[in-house]
Amino acid sequence: MFQVVKSQIKIYSGFFVCYNRLRLETRSLMDLEHSTIKTNGIRLHVVQAGPKSGIPVLLLHGFPEFWYGWRKQIPALAAAGCRVIAPDQRGYNLSDKPKGIKPYRVETLVDDITGLIRALDYEKVNLIGHDWGAGVAWMLAIKHPEMLHRLGILNVPHPAVMKRFLQRDFNQMRRSLYGLFFQLPWLPEFIMSMGNWSVAASGMRRSSRDNTFTDEDIKTYKEAWSQPGAMTAMLNWYRAAVWYRPEIAGDMRVRTKTLILWGVKDVALSRRMARPSLDYCVDGNLVFFPEATHWVQHEDVEEINHYLIDFLFDTASKQAVR
């Protein structure tokens, strides 16, 4: 099942009245709970919001973000009644940054999140990931389906699809060349940090729609990138993916109910990987956002929040276009 978003209000119009009220309520400032939680031998900085009795929704950011990458989703999800959990993943911002490349193997990153779920005393959570966070979410759903209620994926293909396209698809190989550059020691860090991180900031702005990231946003990201050892640790995710490739074999089907949201104008990841990814989902739905880029949750904010809330609470899924 897949769908293309064409307007904000006409889709799921019965739910939009309720959603519009949530949008108005979440414009006000809300309290965020910051804490440090031990998991898998390290400490993760974690932001939480919403009622403690609410359904748990775990948000996993990607590169080069941190929990702040979900700032436009946290208030809406919390107002809808979710207990939102948004960690800085290993190597990012205020979380621990182990030395070396091996500590950033995908299997270890997954163990960080399963450990976090247990540390928060949950048996199951709803898991939503973007970019590298979506990669971790896919693998966790494949390896530990018993720990998830639902899975949300933003602009990243299923691991088996990614592997196949990197081996056979010239267009995707070209799009992924930056990953090869990230394999070099120290040079990527040096270039990214040039001009007070102007290269890193430019990369985000050039790959997104105009005005997606404000000057204040960029200032906040620069503070996270400037944490000691952060950029090297962040890039080590890419290096570990090459040096310690995850096992992608056997039954890779995803049995957790899954929603894939995909910005069509992603410069790094081809939309042609979206539907093959859906084929790996036993119970899945795919929604394309024609004008969105890789940064879909920053750009089509109201639509993304609408779809996530709908998905988590199953309020209108039967109306989806099939």
C-alpha cells in the first residue's frame, strides 16, 4: 500500500479537525525532561516529554543531527498523549563517545536502543527513525520484533534494499559517494569544521528546501557538533558500516506494523528504494511527499505529525488510499 500526499487538509478530513486543535495547543512552550540513562555500557543523553502514562514513542535521529532533529514532532506527539523519548544516539551531542570505529557497529547501536527500552522499564515501544536512526530502527525491528508495537521510517530503505542498490544501481552509487569520503581519517572532520562549521551547515541547507533550517537552528547544531570528539564519533557510524558490515542474510522481513514516509526530492537516497522496502514489510504503508527532501520531518511538519499520530493511534488507517 502506498500513497502520495497532495494536500494538507483533504486527506483524512475527519481526523484533521482534531489534529488542527492539537497543532494549536502545541504552539506554546512545553517542558522537556533531560536525563542521562545508562545502556549497553555507555550513557545516553535523553529528552522526554508528554504524560508518563502515555504510549511510548521512541524517536531516533540521524546524521548530523541529535534529539533536536525531532523538535517539530515532540510537542505534537506529546499533546496527542504520547510519552516521547528522544535520545542523543551514541557519539552525538551530550551522549558518550567511545573511541575507535568498532564501537559504532550497527549491532552495537541496536543494543544501545534495546538497552534504553529496558532501562526505561518498557516491554514494547513505538519506534520512529530518520536517516541513520531509521537504519537502526529497521535492524531492531528485524532482530527484536517482540520489543515493538509499531515502526515508523523516514527516508531510509530497508537494509537489504540498500545493500542491493549499492551493489547494482549506478545512480544510487553516485548519490552515496559522500560515504566513501567519510571513510578517510581526520580529513572529513577537518573540512566539516572549517569556517565555524560552515561546510556542515551548508550541506544541510543545500540538501533541504529554502528556509528549512533557521540561523538559530544552525547555531544549535554547531553547539552539538562542537562537543569534544563528536564529529569523529558521528562519522564513525559510516566507517563502521564499511569495516564491520552488518549481517544482511536470511529472513529479513519486518513483521511489525510499519509506516514509511518518504520525501521524493532526497538528494542522497533514491525514491526507487522505497517500494522495494515496503515489500519486506508484512503489514506496511508507504507515503510519498513529492515536494519534500531528505529532511521531510523538518519541511512538511504538519503532514508528518498528522500521519504519525494517525499511525500510532490507528484513527484513520482504514481510509488510506490503497
